[in-house]
Amino acid sequence: MAYSVLVVGGGLIGLSTAIGLREQGHQVTLIERAAAPSYTDQPELRVSALAQHSRQLLQHLQVWGQLPRERLGPYTGMEVWDHDSFGRIEFNAAEVNADDLGAIVENRVVETKLWERAQAVGVHLHPETAITELHQTETQVQVKTATGQSYQADYLIAADGVQSQIRQKVQAPLTFWDYEQRGMVAVIECEQPHGAVARQVFLPSGPVALLPLGNPNQVSLVWSCDEDQVGTYEALDDQAFANQLMRVSDSCLGTVKVVSKRASFPLRMHYAQRWLHDRVILIGDAAHSIHPLAGQGANLGFADVTAILKVFAEGEVTHRQLRQWERERKAAAVIMITAMEGFKRGFGTANPVAKVLRGLGLHAADRITPIKRMLTQVALGSSS
Ligand SMILES: Cc1cc2nc3c(=O)[nH]c(=O)nc-3n(C[C@H](O)[C@H](O)[C@H](O)COP(=O)(O)OP(=O)(O)OC[C@H]3O[C@@H](n4cnc5c(N)ncnc54)[C@H](O)[C@@H]3O)c2cc1C
């Protein structure tokens, strides 16, 4: 059965949903507040570490093969260590018979290729369009835009990100946690090649991730930092910032240099208590957002997409199926949020006893093969 579906939000999650639904034969309209995505020769600041299942979805949507190889950073190793103790763990794709552990992608590059694919498969794309009103009846959902245009559909899928306006319009109650942190991001050039290894060092204030980009001497920095310290770092010039980065990352890549502008994003955890509001479905960051320390936000969103596409592939969509989708995906998000919270609390303390314990824990995990294999599977994102 073919439905009409309105997707609000043209980020990674909204665009993938729209393409998948269109390929199933549904009539799909996508509304995006910003202009159509594009990218330049310079590496973008916002990146995601994509797990295998996310890449499989992008392959299925015929987008993965369109991504320029030089803008992909597949990584075969991961190194995680504690700045304040002897704890260290290393993961390797070969240990789990995988080709790699994931791939770093630049969000804008993927969004641009998704947009092109959406256009090619016949999604009706409306960039630079703002929604002002939302109404639902038992059988239809209707939105009005700032320019007076109105759109009607059987379902509306809200993929409009962390600050989802649709979530606010349906008054979805939110479970919310402000980490009082910001993620500082920048592209960093390093003296030593990254060797296709994703590195993460835990400081008491949060993790610092150095994610390998397509260029063997460039990494993408995601430095989670308490809000009250961010101002101090932001006030530094690039050279002084690079010196601080070398200090906190134990100069693991030799001398480093900032080669992009620097930016920061607020880090918040939230999940909507209900993702299904009659004919409105919340998905991706609109439904959940988690700390980026394990790089799983987009992966969780892609897993939502894969699961919702299964529901729409099954002929008639029933409220029961959608509730089942909501239950399963919410459970996966809550498990991930709880795990991230545990990590953050475990590392986010300068207590000397905790320091010794986490050092011992990482040390032991690195040496006990089954535990390490299990952690590597988590790193691969098999639990999203
Ligand atoms: C610092 C940082 C690092 C991260 N690192 C990783 C990582 O390594 N791996 C990972 O998996 N995840 C990571 N994440 C999370 C990941 O970026 C998000 O989970 C993912 O981008 C969410 O995609 P989305 O499409 O749901 O939302 P978004 O990417 O936010 O897209 C929402 C879209 O909706 C549009 N929009 C918003 N409001 C409206 C409206 N009212 N009408 C129409 N359109 C609207 C926006 O313009 C945007 O295009 C990170 C996040 C941060 C902050």
C-alpha cells in the first residue's frame, strides 16, 4: 500500500528516511528549513563515526558508493586511554575478523549525496521552507509554511534535530539532561600520520577524540569540555589551543596545528517519552540525543530509519506496528544513553580510588579476550 509521507528535516536521518520510503513506492515530500546542502574542498567540522549497520543502510540507499573516497576515513584500530592513570585499551578490526571498525564521514558530504539521491528517486524537496502550523485529524496530518503553502499527508516523520519544532508542536514530554558541556570541534593537522586509528583520551572533564580523516595527516577533533572551561579554550589563539591539545592528548600524534575554524556545540542528553503522536513520528535526534563520547548519535538514528522502513515495507501500516517500532527503538536509545552516562561518570571524576579502579578496569579489559571482543563489537556499533 502506498502512503503519502511528509518528512520534516533534511539531515542524515530525514533524507535517508525519505529516500527509503520513496524507493518503497510511497509519495514523499521533504521540508528543510535551510538551503540544500553542499560542501567545499575543505574538510567539514561536523563528522560522524559510522558503524557497519549505518553504512549498510547507505549502501542499500545507493549513496555509500557516491561518497568521494578521499573524504572517507575508515579506521581499523581504536586506542582509548585515561590521561590520569595507566589504563589503556586498544581495539583492532582483525580481532573480530572485520575489515575496519567504522568510517569517519563528514556530515555535510553525506547530506549532499543523500540530497542528490533523494532528488533522483523523486522525493519532492522543499529547501528553505519553515513550518508555522501543524494540524492532525484521525486520518491526515497537515502543515502550513511561512509562505502560506500547505501540505497534507498520511504520516509526518519529524527528523528536525535536537531542537525539533515538531516535537514542541505535539508537546512531547522530554526526559532531559544537560551535561553542562560543549563539544569543541576543529580539523587538526598532525605531524605523525594517524594510521587509520581513532583515538580517544579521557580527562576528568570529558573525552577528547581524534578521528582519522581521509587525509592521512588530518584528524577531526571532538573535545568534550565543561561549559565553564570552554570560554578559556575559546579565548586561546590557534597555536596556544594546539599546545593545550598536545598536552591533554599526550602528544600522541606529534606536533599538531589547527587548520580550520574552531566551533563548539552544546552537549545534551534527551529522549522524548513518546515518539509516536497519532500520525506524527519522531526519529533521529528529534527523538533522542546522546553524549558524543561513543560517537553513536547518528548510528542510533540510522538504526531508527532501518526499522521504520521495515514497518512501511509491510503493506498496511498499523498503529500497533508503529508502537512496536517505538518500543524497540526507545529501548535501544535508553540502553545507549545509560551506557554513556556510566562512562561519563566513571571517567568524569578525579577521585584517586576511582582513577585506580578505572585504570585496572581498562588494563584488565585489554587483556581478557572475550571482554575485549565484546567491547570491540560495541565499538562496531552492533548494539545500536
Ligand atoms: C560534537 C558532536 C559530535 C558528534 N559525533 C558523532 C559521531 O562521531 N558519530 C555519531 O554517530 N554521531 C555523532 N554526533 C551526533 C550526530 O551528529 C547526530 O546524531 C546526527 O547528526 C543527527 O542527525 P539528524 O538528521 O537526526 O539531525 P540533524 O543533523 O540535526 O538534522 C536536522 C535537520 O532538520 C533541519 N530542521 C531543523 N528544524 C527544522 C524545521 N523546523 N523545519 C524544517 N527543517 C528543520 C535542520 O536544518 C537539519 O538539516 C555528534 C554530535 C555532536 C554535537
